[in-house]
Amino acid sequence: MTRSKAKAEEANKSVAKRKSSSRPSVEEKQFSAKRVKDEKSSHVAPTATAVVISGAQIGNSPASGRGRRGSTDNADDGPLHEHYAFYESFRNGRLQEFRNLDDKTRSRIVRQAIQQSPHGVLNCLNSPDCTKSCKSALGAKYHLERCGNQNEQPTTSNTPDAENQSTYLQYKNKLDEWKALSMEERNKIMRKGLLAGPMPCLRATECSSTFTSFSGLRYHLEHCEKPGKVRAPGSGTALTPSDKERLGVLYDSYKGKMPEWRQLDAKERTRIVRAAMAARGALHCLGEDCDTQSSHAYGLGYHLDRCGLTDQ
């Protein structure tokens, strides 16, 4: 008996929750009442279906011949198009008022306004500044919550290009001073400079690389002055045959220096092996007492990471 009562109470709570979620907000009730009042004051015969925003039909439809309580999703049959009209009432600078409504109310208005709109799309309320149109309720709600926000916050993209990159270029050929800055400060300077366009390497006299991505520029500046660190992975610069041969010579320079080789970044080791292998076809292991030879970059890389370690 106790278990049955608990189930009954849980069912009642669920029904009450669904009813409360479909109740109209104060703003919706006021708008619906205003529409009815305006119709009466203009001596226009009231329309057949007086639809409350919540979806409850309070008038009798002559077509159906009987009153009924419609669902939220199907409350767009009336000729008044209440939800679409209510949505449109937030134009002319009232977008913020729409945003001040609770989340459930906004979702319901947008969803049902799309159903009632003449072309199945909703135009942004921030007209004429925005001409965005949305076909889905989720997309429209997302856009309305964010439209115009970027115009309220000052951005560095409005400043001249030269000013955006001037701070960064002050450190040209001064990598020691650049690295003395905190990571946060360096990142801020790089992000600001990239708004103006491609950024050159600070080792301008020895490196001509330029970058359009923050991650590529940051990686390059951290490794450019180290042997073999001539570019960041994925920078889009294709290696020439001479570059590949040079990296082959660099690979040979680590012969008998396995500890130094393993201290290199894993991506850098892979890049050197691939370039050297492309130039020579096959490479020998860097270990002094190992004659292993491989023409497969991954296989050689796996071997180099483990060669000699099992003997220790």
C-alpha cells in the first residue's frame, strides 16, 4: 500500500510540473489581453479563435463546433497568430526585454512563432542592424541571446594594424627579452598582433617564417633557435630536397648521442626521421652498437625510443 501511494504522489507531481511549464508568463497574458482589448475598441468582430499564449484555447472554433484545450505545439491554428505577433512586438529596440523573459518562455515563443511565421523562418529582432534569419527554434534562440553583444565590447580589431603588431615587433632580434616576459604577456601580445595579419618570426635576420595561427607562432618561437627547429609542425611550408638532405645530416649528427636525441620533442624527432628517410630511403639506428636499418618512419621511431634500454 505504501509503495502504491508513493507512485501515485510521484505521478501527481509529474502532472503538476507539466502544467506549470505550459503556463503563460505575465508578459504573455498582458499581450494577449491587449490584443483582445484593441479588437473590441476598434469595433472589429472578434476572431473565431482567441488563443492564449500558453496554448489553452478559450474560444470555441466554429469549424470544430466544440471547445478544446490545445497543446503548446499545436496552438498556432488561430488566424491571430498570437505567438508570432508577440515575438514581433519585441522589435524597435526591445530585444533586451525579450532576453529578460525566463528561458522557458523565450523557448516557447520562438518555437511557436516559427510554426506561425509566413515563410517558416524568424528574422532577428535586432533589425535593421542584423538581417539574420533562422529556420530552427534552437538556432533562433541561440542567435537572439548573442546578437549585438560583440558590438558592446571594445575589441582590438578596431585599432590600426600597425599598432596591433607594434609591441610584438619591438622584440625583433631580441628573443632573450621576449622569453623574459611571462607566458601570459607573450600570449596576449601574439593574439593581438595576429588580428592584424600574418606575424613574422622574431629572428628576422635568420628566419623568414611567417604565421597566421597562434599555436603555430607560439611553437615556432619556442624552438626556432634550437638546432633543427626551423619551423613548427603544420605551418604549411613544404620541405625542399635540400631541406630534406640537411635534416638527414642533422639526423646523422646524433649518431652515438641517444640521450640528446631523446630529449628532442617527439614531433620534432618524427619530422627529422621522415625528412631524412625521404632523402635517403632508409636510415640506420643512432645507437653505437646497433646495426638496425629501417625504411619505415614509425618503425624506426619506435626502435630509437627503446634501443639499448633493455640492456640497462
